[in-house]
Amino acid sequence: MNYIFIDASSTEVVGQVGTAREFFPFQWNTERNLASRLTRLCDEMLERADLRISDISRFGLGTGPGSLTGLRVAAAFLRTLALATGSPLTPVDLFTWSAHTLASSDVTGSVRLTIPALLNQAFVVDLELPLEMPFVSLSPRLDLPGPAADGRPTYGIRSENRDVARVDPSPAILHDLMQTAAPTSYEALLKALPLYVVPSQAEINLEKRRSRAV
Amino acid sequence: MITLGIESSCDDTSVALVEDGIRVMSSLVSSQVEVHQRFGGVVPEVASRKHLEAMLPLLQQALGIAGVEFDAIDQIAVTAGPGLLGPLLVGLSTAKALAWRYRLPMIPVNHLEAHLAAAFLATHKHPRFPYVGLIVSGGHANLVLAEGPRAFTTLGRTADDAPGELFDKVARLLGLGYPGGPAIQKSGLIGDPKRYKLPRPMLGKGHGFSFSGLKTAVLHLHEQEGDQLSVPDVCASLQAAVADTLVSKASAALSETNAKRLVMAGGVAANKPLREAMAAMCERDGIEFLVPPPALCTDNAAMTAAQGFFSAASVDIDPLLVNARADWPMGTPFPL
């Protein structure tokens, strides 16, 4: 089973191509220009693994959270490839990926995972490690970026500060996740979307306008 | 040759399959009007999310209606601008996936050029040049001279509001709802177009337009007349003012360029009083008048596929490197 994975949740786009025997992680600074470079990045990955696109039987989508534009560009690209080729698409969010990475380092119990967001906020999820399932349903929220008030260990995904330890999602863990059986149905493909933090800014603004009107 | 068209420049997701640029095999549009009504206008972030959700089901349905599989597609035409950047990127990335996977030619299409192509698609004939093109929609008022599939000279454009935007704002003022164009046309059906004297902005002052003064004139009228204001008469008078202005400008452009053909397109080209006034001018002056049926005036991917087919030979770059561009002017190089 050969796969291509793309995580475009930040301008440092992460890619990975893998076969049953080996995997090759990539990272590029796309300078907010992912859409025009995406096929070239995929060509680069395939060439490194000595594969052709027709050899790919699974796609992996980094669902974030993070840069909405980047996430959508990658999602539109990979969802279409999965549909056209009848291949499964495995959605991998940064929290789940990072949680498995921590668990592989023998971290257990209650933890908080955070990702920096705009306006001195962070996307936050509280989890129990190890995860019971390879993929779990998550509802990240916006919160302050610092450590958890209840004292549980807090980890910043690809980020750190004085009070928050750093965790970098591991390519080896991603490789394991990509080997996990992914749902192949059309319905499952339609559900493979960026991990949005609800409500959106537009909805927040609308609610504020309504409140003012009342 | 089958061209897959993909359009996502604003709030309509659309996919179409068109044979030889002039025969529509399938054409589907997923409108987001109801989604954006609660916001009072199109929210780009919300529109982007909806495009992503709608694209694959539309693609599946369009292929099913046309009775073909992915491997039957010969080339892909996709809107690369102008429009909202987030929504454009969803369509562009979808097109690139297919073009890259199947090694298919991909033609980046200018949305305004595609609107003009809709008029030829409707007649099942390839474009004939030169012609004067008038694109009037919610975001645009452009008057151009067309001398080739991608050879456009802009003669004039609006300095402020587009006519569709004018209709939206006036409809909101009059409590007629969104989108404004159809609501104003419906109300104006029983109105007197000569009841209120509204300005015909910038007549005799070049090829440019300005519609914000008309909006202000209706606003003043609304304040002056109060409860006595006849909404149907305002709607009829406003449409007459817009039609007079556009007809006069188009007529002047035809005279100056010696073109014998006028193509009118865009969402506002569906407006019945405008269509009738423009047709009357063209008949009087011996001008061939092409305008798409109302269903092809609003955003759709069939026109994108048609323009892609007509302009395929002009692609002189690696289209997989093309980026979306919110302000891509007609007739200018592909955005990289």
C-alpha cells in the first residue's frame, strides 16, 4: 500500500510518501503559494520514493486545525484524487497525530494539546492518553495559549513557550496511522474535511451584530 | 472533445461537461444564496467551506448526467479569477488534481471572458470577432472590444458600484430581499418607468460607468416620499435608468469601434427591461445582438468550459503552476 500525505495547516507544509517498507517525510515553506506549487511537491515526493501516481492507493489529508486556505487547497486536491481513483482518503488531524506521538514516548493520562492561533489564542483539546482508537472525534475550542489551569501537562504542537512543552508530530507515527484501515465509502470521503473550529469568525461577528441589535 | 468546466468564483459551485465548446452535456449549479442571506451578503470564508463540501457531489452528478466516466474527459477548464480568492482556490485545486492525475490539459479561465462565451454557447456557434462585449453583474460593469478568444481591450468599467450591486442595495432599502435583481424586476413589472426622474449617470462622458449616484438618488427619493413612495414605480424607473445608461454606452462603443456585433452577459443581463432595450437599439442600428438565456447569465460552469474550449490554444504556460487571482483583468496573461 503506497500513500501520499499532505498537511498544509501552516506555511511550513508537511508531506510524506510511503510504501509498505519505507517512508519519506518532506517539509517545504510554500510562502502562502501552495496552490501553484502543489503538483510539483507531489511530483517531488513520488520521485523520491520512485513511484508513479498510478502506484498510489491511498491518500492522507492533514485536517489541521490551522491555515484555512492551505487546508482547503490540500483538501480539494486530495479529495478529488481519492474520488477519481476510487482510493481511500485518511483524514489525520494534528491533535490525534500528536497524541499518538506522545503516547509512543510513554506519556499517559490527562494532557492538554494546543496549537497557536491568531490574536493570542490557541486551538485547544484535552485528551486521555493513550487514545482508545487510532482516530477519535475531536471538537477543538479557542482558548488562551498557556498551560491548563487544572495542572494537567500541556503540550504545544510544533510550538513551545516557558510553561508549555513541545511536541512534534512524528513521521513514523503518521506512517503507522496511514497503514490503519481507512473507510473507503463515498460518504466517508465527503466527511474528510478540514477540522474547523466552530463558530467561525463570520458567525461570531454575526452573533455580535444580532446581540447589538437586540 | 469533452471539456470539464469548474466554476467557484463567488457563491455558486458549478460543474459542467461541454462537448466541442457548444453542446452542454450536463451543467449543475449549487447555490449558496440561502446560506449567505443571514449574513446579508457573501462571506468568503463561509463560501469557501460550502464550495469544498459541494464540489465532489456535483462532479459525480455531472458525470452521471452526461453518462461518462473520468477517463472520458479530454481537458479541464477552471475559473482562475477574478473572484473571491478562497472559493477560487477550491475550484482550481479540484481541477489541478484531475489534470495532474490524468495528464490532461488544463485551461485557466477568466470569469468575465467566460460570461461572454455563454452567449455563443447558447447559440451553439463558435465566437465570431470582433464584437463589443458588455458584462453586467453583481460585481462588474465592463465594456470591452473582443478581437479574439483572449484578445480583449477594456473600453470602460464602473468607477464604483456594479449594476447588480446597485439592485441589491436598493432592494435592501425597499425591503425586497436578496438577491435584489430578480426582486426589483418582479416589483417593477406593474410599475411606471417614467414616474420618477432618476439620473442617467456619465452619459456622454466616455465609456466608463458610475452607479453609486443612482443609489443615492433612490435613497433621497425614499426619504422625500416616505410612505407615498410607490415601490413598483421606483423599481421600474430604476431599471429604465440602468437600461438607458447601458444602452447609450454600448451604442457609443459600437459606433467608435465599428463593430457590428454586441454581446451582453452577466447576471444583470437576465434583466428583462435591459434585454428589451438593448435588443431594440441593436435592431434600430443593424447590430447583431447576442445575449445568453437567463439561466446562462448567472454564474455557471458551462460557460467556463466553453471559454476554455475556445481559448485552449492560448495557454502558453504550465497551467499546473497557475494561481488564483482575485483581480485578474480580462485579456491579460495567466496568473502565476
